[in-house]
Amino acid sequence: MSIHPTAAVDPKAEIHSSVVVGPYAVIGANVRIGADTTVEAHAVISGPTGIGERNLIGSFSVVGGTPQDLGYKGEPTELIIGSDNQIREFASIHRGTPGGHAKTVIGNNNLLMAYTHVAHDCVIGNHVIMANVATLAGHVEVGDRASIGGLVAIHQFCRIGTFSYIGGVSGISLDVPPYVIIAGTRNRTRISGINKVGLKRNGFSRETIKNLDEAFRIIFRTPHLLMKDAIEVARTEYPNCPEVQTLVQFFLDSKRGVVKQTDED
């Protein structure tokens, strides 16, 4: 284990022998850090927090901090981080609350750039990118391989679908469906179409992308159909396309409502 002499590490922390801890870093009690993880200078990690293997915890980041929730009274909640994540400088990630999952969860292979914020009870999947100053309020769920642009603010309890792409400086107050591109400032955010480039890069077949594009047009661009009827048409038109069924099910499961293709939301 390589711990800089100026770092402060609580004796109750469990740190793998291969972990590197930089100058003036602070690691509290009930923190577990897996193999080959690097904690850079001035980072602060509070517990209960579990961190997997091969992670980078950037300088001045705050990981496992107390949730910013007025109802939180010091109850034992936790933060769980998987492996192969990059959490860059000045990022902040908070533990859960008893009123939520009692834990915040981040999966594997994610990139959280500088000044990103992940609030209490959020659940982030795998291979997610959050650009600089992207912010998740409490209880947000982010699906695998979603990309969230810089200066994006996402309202509490929203869901961000898998393979979706949110352009920078967008304000999100409703659920974002999987596979779509969305951009715009708060109250003018709109979906512009399927995230074709992202899907191609991730190995989706031409047929699957075509099916998603056609299902998108049915749901968003069929003016004579109510939304619920358009969703049902899309479901029945592509029964053998799992991705279309995922898109349809996202709408059916939404509690907050889903961002629309127009500027009305």
C-alpha cells in the first residue's frame, strides 16, 4: 500500500494493499477500497462507502458525503461504487437516505468528469458518461451507456434511459426514453430523434436502428393518435425487437411522464 505521509486514513478503513493514496487525502471509517484504486491528492472519502477495483478518485472530490436532505438525521446509509470508474476532480457523490434506497449506487466503467454531482439515492448503471458540471438530483436512475452533457441538470426522481444522449446545458424534469437524443434549455427541452450514431458505435444492427427509428416516428410523429394509442401501435408492430419493447416499456413504467418531441413540456 502506498499512502502519502500527509494523508489521513482512519484505522477502521479497509484498504487493499495495492491502493495508492495521495497527499492530504482523507479516508474515514467504514470505507472499503478495492485493489489498484488510486485516491488522488485532497480527495475526501467518508463512510459507509464501498469502492471496487481499479477506480480513480480525483483530486478534491467528495465521495460518500452526507446527503443534502433536510430529513436526514444521521441514519446509517451507504454509497456503493463498482469497478473501473473514473471520478474526476471536484466531483461530489453522496450516500443514500432512509426515505430512498438507503444507498446510492454507481456501477462499472463510468466516467464522471470534473464538478459532476450525484445526489442521494441515485442509481447509475454501467458505461455512463457525465460531462463537466452535470448534476443529478436525488433518486435519479441512469441506464447503461447513457451520455449526459456538460451543465445538464436533472430533476429528482427522473429516469434516464439506456443509450440516451442528453446535450449540454439541458434542464431535465421528465423521464428521458432510451435510445434518443435530447437537448435544450429548461422548459424547452425536446427529443430530436433516435441516437443513431451512439447505437452504431455500440454495435446495434442496421435493422434494430431502423426499427427504433420507425417506432419513434409512430410514438412522436403520428398526430392522429393519442400517445397511449401510439405506444400500443409501436408495441404490436415490432413484437420481435427487444429494443423497441424496451422503449415501449419505459413509457409504460414512467411515473413522472416522458419528455416529448415538441417544446410543450
